[in-house]
Amino acid sequence: MSHVLHRNLNQEYPTAVKGDGPYIVDREGRRYLDASGGAAVSCLGHSDEAVAQAIKDQVSQLAYAHTSFFTSDPMEQLADFLIERAPAGLDSVYFVSGGSEAVEAALKLARQYFVEIGQPQRKHLIARRQSYHGNTLGALATGGNAWRRQQFEPLLINVSHVSPCYAYRDQQPDETPEAMGIRLAAELEEEILRLGADNVMAFVAEPVVGATLGAVTAVPGYFRRIREVCDRYGVLLILDEVMCGMGRTGSLFAAEQEGVTADLITIAKGLGAGYQPIGATLVSQRIRDAIANGSGFLQHGHTYIGHATACAAALAVQQSIESRDLLTRVNVLGEGLKARLNERFAHHPHVGDIRGRGLFQGLELVADRDSKKPFDASLKLHARLKKAAMAEGLMCYPMGGTLDGRQGDHILLAPPFILQESHLDEITAKLGRAIDTTLASL
């Protein structure tokens, strides 16, 4: 019996022993094509020699130095790299160990900002239903994933949740995409006014919604209107790019494609590509200056923030992506993957929607295409699909609760940026067989 407290205590896991480009190899020699990047993490695959060498070099020189005593070259260099390429107004980077910590840091920075500028009454957060922002308590409270929240509800702070920008399900008859964006921005404004405009601290959203909805992009103009509403009432905009950022959608920051910037942006996953645990919160100059010119002290911290080896690994990852022009590759491969998914599934009786951007694609599964009726949640279709895909030698990211935390199933695809065209064919063929096998077993 394993003494590891695994995610699922009633499941047997294969033992991963080796990475080989976009594949993971288990102890029995079986190869699994990683079409989900684990959880949209492994953008450079599993055996990048340059990143591995950067880690070895850093460990041999300095593995770790606590940030209450020192800064370090890898941390300073990585911060410079990110800010030079970040959306306008972002000025500083706070490094953590993962996405949930990055969101927690963003929430605390937002709160401290308003305390520093003499508006301590601002405490309310607004986020969106069917969002996911992490599993620590502050991040979990902010997220709108009903299933993840349910048993921990008594421990969570009160956060308001407005509608997601989910056109497949929520665009009204005869409503244009632009009109939908206007309607949703008005809903946010109404919630700000309901809470009291002077009491609202921040609005939090994923530019492209990941795990909970399955690569749902916003309608055109939505985020520009959201930014306008936030600015009108002095509300900070926090964009959670933990899953969709760092090149996953075809630009380094997903916000670039929405034509907006933010007061705080959270990143992780693709930042370090899984070679070391790392995340970060990018902070606007006005927030940094408010703290610097006020107390001068950020009242937050963890033992491993700014970890020298993690920063060295992430810098090597980002330099590799840039020097190899892999963001161009993401867009080319993304179009190729979408074309193949449409060719294979556009007329499938149980695939209701194919969506996404870059190498961040999702398929929503339905019992009936015309009515968009979901499968019975008791079937646990997403869990069956994951098992069938693994049997095919394919890692994908199926999730349940797409509609409301309980009903609905989707599959998320987020493969490495280093794929060849032949891998796109392999993903589509194996996914098709897994879906058909699963449906046939119901």
C-alpha cells in the first residue's frame, strides 16, 4: 500500500519514470502523449535539456536564499524579463510557488493597496460563476466552481459571483456577441452598485476560462467594457492567467489578445513548464508605489518565494520559448489542432461545442446536440473518458460540472508547444477512439 495521500484514494496510478518530449513513459514502458500538459503546465514537454542544465547550474551555485535576507540574480533577471514583455502599467513581480499562492498574493495586494491609500472600507470581491482560481481558501472563495467550494463553504469569505462570458450556453436568441458583452458588463456594474461602489475592492476573471468551463473565450469587446466599468468605480481588475497565460493562447499574456491591461495579473503553470514549482503575481506601478510611499512593507510572504532555482528554471523556459519563436508555433499548431478537431467532431452527435484559442482547446459533450442537454451527472462521463484516454496512451483533461458544478462534461486540451504535425493527428485519433469507446459503454 502506498503511504502517499493520493488525490483519489481508490485509484491505482501508473508510475511515471521518464519524460520524452511530449510523452511520459511509465514503469511498464507504456508511452502517454501529454495532450493536456498535465494541467496546462508542460509547455516545453518533459525532457528539455537546456532547462535541465540551467537547473543543475543554479543548484551547483546557489539553490536557495531566503528573500527576507537576500535578492538573487535569477529572481531579478526573471522579473526584468516578464515586466519588459508585460501589458502596460505592470511594474513589479512577486514570485511564489504556484497559481493558488499567486491568487492569494493578488487578493492581499489589492486589500493592502486600498488600506495604504486611505480607503480601508473597500473589501468586497466580485468574480464569476464557473470560474476557478485555486484551492487555497482565499482563491477557492474567489472561484465560482460550486463542486470544489461545497464542503468548504463554512470556511470561505463572502465573494459575489456574476455571470461568466459563456456564449455557447448563455448568449440569448437574436443577441449579438457584442450585445452580450455589453449586457454582462452592465451586470458587473449593477453588482458593484448593489455592494456600494466605494466598498468594492476588485473584480477577478480568467481571460480564457480553463478547468471549470473548458477553454471558453470571451466575446469580442467584453474585457474592454469590464475594464471601463472597473475604472469608473475605482475597482481593481485582477486577471488570472495561471492556466491561460505564458503563451498558451498564442501570446505571452492572454490579456494582450483582449486589448486590455490589468492592475494585477497572476501566472504560474507555463511560467516554469513544470521543471520547478513557480508562480507569480505581476503588480501595477500604482499599487507598488502606494505601498512603497506608505508603509513600505508588504504584509505577506512564504518560505519559498523567489526561490533561486525555480526562477532560474523559469527564466530558461521563457528564454527558450522566445528564442525558438514558439509562440508563433502555438498559433500554427493551434489552428491545426482546431481544424482536426472540427473535422473529427463537428458533426459528432455528442460534441456540442469546440472552442478555444492557440493550444488551449475544449470540447463540450452533450447528450443531445439540438437541446444542448448534458449527460446525466451520475454517469461520471468525464472520469470514464479520462480512463479510456489513458488506455489509448493519451493524457487529456476531462472535467464534470461544466454548467453548474454538477451537470455537464467537457474535455480540455493543452499540449506542449513543441509538438509536430503528426502529434496533432495522434491526439485527434486517440481522443476520438476514447470518446467513442466511452459512449459505447454507457
